[in-house]
Amino acid sequence: MVAQIALGTAGVVTFLAMPVVVSAMVNDLAASEREVGLFSTVQLATISAGCLLSTFLPQGRFRRHGLAALAVMIGCDLATLLGPGWVAFNALRAIAGIAGGVAVSQATAALSRSARPERSFGLFLALQTVVSIACIYAMPALMRAGGFHLGYLVFLAFDFAAIGLVYAFVPKRAGAAAPHARLTGNDAAGWWQSAAMLLSILFFFVGIGAIWTFLALLGEQIALTEGEVAGVLSLSKLVAFVASFLPGILVARLGRTIPILACVVLLTGAVIVYSAANALTGFVIATVMFSTGWYVLYPLQLGALADVDRDGRPMLSAGALTGAGLGIGPGLTVMVADGLSGIYIISAAAFLLVGLFAMPVLVPSARRRKAEMAL
């Protein structure tokens, strides 16, 4: 499980460090907001392409596909360290994004086959929290010392660690000889419910991408220093680290309906607080709300999808829509309004749609839970 979690985290490590990368592009490379939005869309949407590619690969070969994806990512990171021009840089990050999509989708599919998927996905997010904190502190120092591209040493180091774990601990035929008992094929209701939860995941990451990509700039907009922003992000990640252990507990005690809807309210409230914040205190409150909702809601969504998916392909597609949302969110924010006001419009609308599209899964699940309790 540790190796699979490391594989998935390596696939999304670029996204985890996106606020640091965006801040460096603006401050060190003098990139405009539209250039940053374009870069984020190219970088993160390619994760979706890689996840989509995974749906056409033989299922269960997590070790083979994971090692291949990590090897491509390492090659792209090494080439990025050479300081290529703008076009070559975007091309390298796009290729790395595709490989990262393969990595995260393979890891997600493997973790969904565990006995307690919410717990596995919570641990997945817990490691992402640790890596995100490392990026927040390590990358700016590297970039100040050796330039923008040197920050990608952090990605390279984690890719090497992940490839070692996958090579050593993931069996060659994991899941190939003994397919998961639930993978018996979806009926019509299963396909509709899977589609609804996939759309919920898509809009969730549209909102997440809109906020997370520009989070450092939101802090700078209210005159926070780079150190204050880094401190707030670290604090929020510590809160998120604790929150990532909650989904399994909440499902056991409350089911999924109440926690998911509560997280939708929490995330929408975070957007409102961000829009009204004019000092450090408001920024701290909004970021803690945002991170808590993020790290509790996503494992619940994946657990709900695993519960209704009997085919396996919707679970692999979840990664594709995750990457699509991460890429679409930043692009939409710069299209709907000038400056940073588009962030609030897109993220709030996206989080409300999360709850709307989750309902076709949550309502039958709640009825089934009540029936089981009655028995």
C-alpha cells in the first residue's frame, strides 16, 4: 500500500507544488496571469490525458505501468533542470503530466481494491500533505539559489524515491491473476450513478484548481509576505493531515451523505471568506476551511464511486476527470473575469455542482444504509 500511495503521490506532485511554481513564475519570470493560467491548464490537463490513457491499458499491471510512468517523469525532470526555453519547457511538463496521470490512475485503481478504500485514500492524501509541505519550504529556497528550473529537483527526488518503492514492493502481477470480486460489470443504474459521481469529482477539482493554483497570489493581494503565505499553507496542511484520517471514521459512523454535503458547505464558505479576507486572520481561516474540506471530501467521493462501480473503468476514469478539472479551473478563472475575481465565481459554482451531482449516489446509499440498520 505504501508503494502504491507513493506512486500516486508522485503522479500529482506538480499539482501539490503549483502555488509555489506559480508564485515563482510571476515574481522571478515576470509571467502574466494569463500566461500562468495557460501554463497551469497545459500542465494539469495533461494529467487527465494520462489517466484516460490508463483506461486502455491492461488492468492490474500496476508495477509495470507505474515504473514506466515514473521513468518518463524522471527523464522530463532531468531535462527541465537544463533550463529549456518556454515552448520546450511546456512540452516537457506536458509529457510529464501524461506520465503522472498514468501513475495516479494506476495507484487509485489499486487502492480502490482494498478492504477499506476510504482509509486507503485518506492515507494517500496524508502523504500528499507531507510532500506539499516539503515543496512549500524546499522549492523557493532552491529557486532563489539557482533559478526557477532548479526547483524541479524536488520533483526529481520524489520520483526516484517512488520508483524505488514500486520496484521493490509492488508485485509483478498484482491484481492480474485475481481480479477484484466487485468487478462484475455495471448495470444501467451503476453506470448512471458512476457518471454522476465522476461529474461530482470533475467539478470538485475545477473548484480546487481555481483556488489552489492562485492561492499564493491571493495572499499577496492582501499584502501578505512570502513567509506569511508559506506559514499559512503549512498550517493548513497540518490541519489537512489530520483531516485525511477522518473519512474512514465518518463513513463508519454517519455514512457518506452528511459528511459529503457538509464538506460542500465548508468549501463554499471558504470561498466566501477568501473573497472577504483583508488580513492574515481571514486568510488563515479560509485556507484551513479549504484544506479540511478538500482532504475529507475527496476520499469520500472515491469511496462512493468504488461502492457503485462494478466494472473498474469508472474508477480509472476518476483520475482523468481529476486532471481535467485541475486544468479547466485555472483557465476558466482568467476567462470569466479580469484579475483574480474569477477565482471566486468559478470555485463557488463548482463546489455547489459537486453536491448536486453527488445526490444520485448519496440518496440511494442513504436509503440502503437505513434498510441495513433496520435489519
